[in-house]
Amino acid sequence: MTTHADYSEKIPNNVSLHEDRRLQRALESWQPNFLAWWESMGPTLPTRDVYLRTAVNVGREGWAHFGHVAMRDYRWGIFLAERDPGRLIGFGAHKGEPVWQKIPGEYRAELQRLIVIQGDTEPASVEQQRNLGATAPSLWDLRNLFQVNVEEGRHLWAMVYLLHAYFGREGREEAQALLQRNSGSSESPRILGAFNEETPDWLSFFMFTYFTDRDGKYQLGTLKESSFDPLSRTCEFMLKEEAHHMFVGTTGVDRVVERTAQLMVEHDTDDVAASGGIPLDVVQKYLNFHYSVSLDLFGGETSSNVAHYYTAGLKGRWMEGRRGDDHKLTDDSMLVDALVDGEIGQSEVAAIVGLNSDLRREYIKDCSAGVSRWNKILREAGLSQRLSLPSVAFNRKVGVFAGIEASPGGVRLSAQEWEQRKAQWLPTEVDKTYVRSLMRPVYERGKIAGWLAPPRNGINGQPFDYEFVRLA
Ligand code: BYC
């Protein structure tokens, strides 16, 4: 196993692809299909080149290279974190046994399903974001969008590598299908709900990278615990790239809130639309929407699927190694969100079936940190208004709350009340049209649109007024 990337090959990789001609040929025949998909479903804005980070290594001494590249020539590669030869299974029925380098036959179908679901989200997000380049608020933001896009493309490669290398013909068919489903398509949509929603404007993009990419961070964190070592090592490396996606979301919303707060103070009004800002109640509605659709991504509050994944050792918990229990959970119980006598409450279940809730809870804690940060911006501006996360029962389409309606405060509503009041809580056509009206491209170096504050830092030591993107 080499750890240094081989860039002389058509497909950069650190998995010694040249030693397996069949696999190499299979991936090389998928590559033009991927490129055709990128050309037809990827970013629509014509660019000459973009200042991008490319993964070139996985070691501690620096893993990425920065430079201007034409996006179609981006070196999408296959990188797995370094192998720990002594790694043992950390949870479930096989705890303590050596991790698997090949797939045990009895778990093949489940592993394939997990990898396909993960793989499906990556190109989906590129599709959702494809038109955003036309309205970027600065070259700095435009570059970040494209960085996220090419890395989601690389994450697709990561999953396709696993499908080709370990799942035979079926894996190759699934890899092909990953390019054939499309976000929002009525005939063949993406698998998970949030990935069929639109990302039509940059406020949505920042909310998506904050809330939906963060689901990615948590799901990858549980797959990193997997007993199937190649999956674990793949996810470990993907998480490195994911940190930048989190940064784009967190600082993106920061900058919107900062600008809105500034305008609120300056004009002594909540109605900052008159001065070209995004009113805080609109920010709250976008937050409500993206948070609730992202909560759905964790699946049901109780799930026999997740219990099986855990016992089999396929998917662990967030920070499995730091949990102080027996890592088998055969006799434990936990509280999960539930409908209790028709009301929003909690009920006790066997811990093993509640693991989607366990992960969702970790995720919610992390999301709260973002809200605290945004509220700090408001507080420091001397404002009393605050943002908040809505109730777990609000606007849910998956899980126990899918069948009911609830207010952001967690009060159960009749269907009629919901219809009457949802415009207070979710973006309306009027809100969306207003936000879209602000989306005018700013492609001049060092300039920024008026609805958000400039970033505090450059990229890789390059200042804000650097030529991050050269348009075609
Ligand atoms: N939409 O037993 P349950 C990312 C289905 S994001 C539609 O509770 P389970 C990224 C479910 O498939 C991370 N259907 O589900 C972010 C099941 O169907 P079957 C992506 C849904 O299996 C931004 C049925 O409902 N990675 O990386 O416990 C940009 C019963 O549900 C949904 C993963 O998700 C939904 N939201 O848990 C780029 C990791 N939820 O079996 C990238 C892999 C559930 O009855 N996936 N269903 O036909 C998993 O771990 C699990 O499959 C899930 C669901 C957590 C998604």
C-alpha cells in the first residue's frame, strides 16, 4: 500500500490501482461517464480556471495542493486514509475481531446499500448547486462554491471506487445509476429527501452547507467506525475535506447575520429589505426549512435497520471510541423523541434501535453551536432579536412526527392551523422572490454584494481581493 498519490496515472490514487488492471479498466471506463455527467449536470457558469485545493496525499505533513485549474481538468482521485494494520472492530457482535479487508458475504447487501445512499448524495448536491455561479456575491464565495462542488465530485469517486472494487457487477451497475438519478427528477430522483430540494440562492446554499453538509459530517463519522476497513479509511479522508464545507456554511450564515444586524442598527428597523439586506425573520425561515429537512436525513427515531447495522459492525456511533459503555448495547435502553398519547414527548426504547436518534441528538447539539454564534453577533450589535432551532417535530417528513404538524415552539397543531400559519415559519414565494432579487453576481476582485459582510480571511494565505476565479 503506497500512501503517496500517483499522479502519473489517469486516475490519481493511493490504492495502488495499477496493480489491479481489471479494476483500473473498470474505473477508467466509468471516468468518461463521470465527466459527461459533470459537463451536463455540474456548474453552469463558464470559467477559465479556479483557485482550487486538490487532494494529493493523505499524510499529516500536508495533503492538499492549491493552484488555478480548469475545473474539467480537476484531478478527481481516490484517497484512503492510511491503514492501521492492528485495527480491531470497535463495536457490535464482532467487537475485538480484526477489521475486514474484504466484505463478509452475509453483510454485502447492507454495505452496498449504505455506500449507494452515501454516494447518491454527493452528485446530488452538485446538481442542486449548479446554477449558483451565476449569482455569486464575490469571487471568494464563487471559488468556495466550486471547491465544494469538485470535492463532492471526489466523494462520489470515493464511493464508486468501493462499489467497483468490492461489489462486482452489481457495484458497477450501482456506480452507473449514481450518474443517472438526478436531483428533483420526477422519474428518477435522488434517494434522500433533502437532496431533491432546490438550492436556488446563496442563503439556501449557506444553510445547506451548514445544516445538510453537517448531516454528511455525522453520517461519515459513523461510517468511519465501520468494520469494513476500506469504507472506514475512505470516510476518514472525506471528513478532512468536509471541514471546509462546514466552514463555508458557518461563516456564510455569520456574514448574512452580521450584515443584517449592521443594517438593523444603522436604520433602526427590522425591515432591512428597504436597505438591501435579508430580514432576520427570513433568515429564521430559511433556517427552519434547512434544519427540518436535514433532521429527516437521520431516518426514523427507532429503526431496525440501524440496529442491524450496529450489531453487524457496519455503522457505529459518533465518537464510538469515546463512549463509556460495552459497545454492544444488548441490554441498554435510551429515550427517543416520540408521540406519547398523541403529544410530542419521549419514550424509552432499546438503545440499539434508537441509534438514529442518538446520532441526530449529537447533530442537534452541534447545530445549536451555530445558532449561539449567530446570536452572539446579534448581541454584540446591541440587538435583542435572536435566532433559534425549531422543535424536532416541526415540518418533518420522516419518522414519528411525519404524520403530525407542530409549531417551531413544539406545540402540536391541526392540519388547518398548520396551513394557516406555516407562512410565518417557512419561506414563502414572496420571501424566496425577495432573496432571489438580491442575487446579482459580483465578479470584481475584492468587491462584495450588499446583503452580506465580507469574509474575515482569505484562502490559503491569499487576500480577499485575490483573483480566485477567472471567468471564461
Ligand atoms: N428520505 O429505518 P429507517 C452527505 C427510508 S449527507 C427518503 O429509519 P435507516 C452530504 C430508509 O431508506 C449523508 N427516505 O432508515 C451532505 C428506509 O427505507 P427502506 C448521507 C428515507 O436505514 C451534503 C425507510 O425510510 N449519508 O453526505 O435507519 C452534501 C425506513 O427508515 C429517508 C447517509 O445517509 C429520507 N430522508 O436510516 C453532500 C449514510 N430516511 O429500507 C453530501 C448512509 C429514511 O424501508 N445511510 N428513509 O426501503 C444511512 O445510514 C441510512 O440509510 C439513513 C436512514 C440514515 C439514511
